[in-house]
Amino acid sequence: MERRRVAITGLGLITAVGLTRDETWRAILAGTNGIAPITSFDTTDHRVTFAGEVKGFDPTVAMDLKDARKADRYAQFAVCAAAEAMAQAAPGDVDPERAGVLIGSGIGGFQTFEEQHAKLLEKGPSRVSPMFIPMMIADMASGLVSIAHGFRGPNYATVSACASAGHAIGLAYEHIANGTADLMITGGSEASVCPMAMAGFSAMKALSTRNDDPAHASRPFDAERDGFVLGEGAGILVLEELERARARGAVILAEVAGYGMTADAFHMTQPDNEGKGARNAMRLAVAAAGLAPTDIGYINAHGTSTPFNDKIETLAIRDLFGEHARRLAVSSTKSMTGHLLGAAGGIEAAFTALALKEGILPPTINYSHPDPECDLDYCPNAAVPRTIGAALSTSLGFGGHNVSLCLKRWPD
């Protein structure tokens, strides 16, 4: 069967800079920083005291209070962002057997695990909640979203650390392209700004320690970067078979044209020294879209603000694109949202789609000290008006997971 084309018709966003798609996108284009001291728990004894927290979130905008209380924060994010994405897509009558949900999360219900483990130690096993397991497991966001919309098609979760949402979107795209679904709700959700996660990432020295200046802590590709900043939130997309979307007069935000996924097979946490895995994921995504490297005008990079990642990712881009790398625009929106781990690829694919749709590229903020090993155009400190035809959104995860999505602009 001929492969079908896939459109993005809806987006939902919850981030440290906004509780909705429009609020978040306006903040991103304005270079608004969402990194600030943590307010949800006492950080007195912590080595790192700041993050990209979502503030003012109310799950009852899309969930009954009773249901919200039975869902971990990461799942609440997913349900609410999916509701926003579906409201924008407005897909009409959908065969529920041919509509599915595929939402990634790197850690799942970490806050629930932490809270219930404390109960176990303090009060004994009889006090652990009967909802502990369903609230904790990483597939529950997909499950709850499918229940909310009555979708009975493909339904599962991807767990590949910081590549989770990218893999979810790529696989959802495949379900539609291969004809096993007509519509998919997909993306990623994460809520790991909690004491155990902060302590764990801090212990491995992955986080920036700029406690005295959190607003400038996430500085991807800058020579003075010293680690990533943990963030939370969700990025959810509605993917739809393109001809179906056109027939019903849907507003098409962008086309998902291809994706590539690879493994470094190198190290638990460090990327391959030569960037081969990241390079090959991008190469496969471009080829799957039927494009040449010179057709790509923008890359929303993984860009974590860690010394090693940013250097290696830059190397991978130069290696694949050659001289064209000097004409590419590259940015890391993690400079504003922090690093959402398994949800990062969801919000960043959404930003890439919006950049294509609106002809404006988001900035990398806090870029003030050029690094000779990171020598590309990173859209420093201000959004760049530019109409481009195709872009990549790339995510790289602990364990050597690499995924790249290729999106194409849809003509107005």
C-alpha cells in the first residue's frame, strides 16, 4: 500500500512559560525565561535550587476533580494538553477504532513514587495508596487520554529517556502513514521537578549550579554553559491523515514528512564522541522525507546546555550538512523552558511546527559567550523572521537514543 501523508492539525502545550499553546508560543518568541527558584518543595539541603516549574496549573480545566486526584501530575499535564490539541484540531467524527494515543514519558509518575515511598517508610505498607501503581506507571498518560476521547486504536507509551516524545511522534506518524490509524494524539509529558529527581540529576553533576542566577543558567551552545536545567510540562500533537484533514477543511499546521532513529551504542549517559548517532538520525529523517540536506532551513536542537552535548550535536550537524550548516538556523528552546526530559521532543516538535507555520524561528536566549566548538547560527537572543520549507526537531536521550523528526511547511 502506498504510504499516506500525515498532517499536524492540533497542538497543546503546558510549559514553564505558559499554560496554553498560545501563551507558551508568545513567551518563546519574546525570549521569556521560565527558569526560577523552585517553589513546590523546600530546597534548603539541595545542591541545585531552581528549575523550569509549571506554575498555576489547574488540572480541572480538562478533568473532573475526582479523576485528577487519581492521576499523577505528569498524566494531568498530558490530559490537559491533549484536550487543547483536540480542541484546535476539531477532527469531527472519527472512527474510534482507527484513532489512537501514543504519549512518551521518560520517568512517568515520579512524584507519586516519591510520595508513596515516604508513606511506606513512615507509616508502613498498609498505608500505601491502592492507586500507587496506576498513578506511577509511564503508560497511564496514554491510557487516560484514550479514555477521555474514546479512542480504541493503537495505545501505548514510549520510554527512551529524553528521546521518548520524539519516538512517540515518529511511531504515531508511522501508524498513520502505514494505514493502521487515521488520527493519533501523540507527544510527551513529564513532571519530575521533585526532591528525588533534583537530587539524582545533581548527584551525577548533570545540572547547572547557578543558584545565584537561575535566569541565566540554561545557556545552550554558550561557552560558559555548565549543565542543564530540569523542566516539566507537556507537548501534545494531533496527527491526522493528510487527505482526511484537507477534505474536512482543517487548518494544517505542518506536515510530518519523516523521521529517523538510531542508537549510539557508546555510553550510558554521554553521546558518541563523533556524534554519529545524532548525525545518522537526522540523515534518516531527511531521507525519509524525500529531501536533501540543503532543503532543511532550521533545526530545533536537543541543545541541553551541557558542555559535551552541545559540542557533539554541533559536530553532528556540521558533519551531515557540510557547507550548508553555515546557512542553517539552529536554536535550543530549552534555554527558556528547561529540559523536559521525556516531554522535550513534544514541546520542541510543536515549536518547530509553529515556526514553519508562522515564518518565525525561536531564539536561543542567554547566548553571550561564543564557543569556538559551537560555531553555528543559534538564533542568539532574539526570534528570527524567516520562512522556511522544512525543519528538523532532534532529541537525544541517556542510553544512546537518538530521534529526529522532519517537518515540512504546509502552503497557506
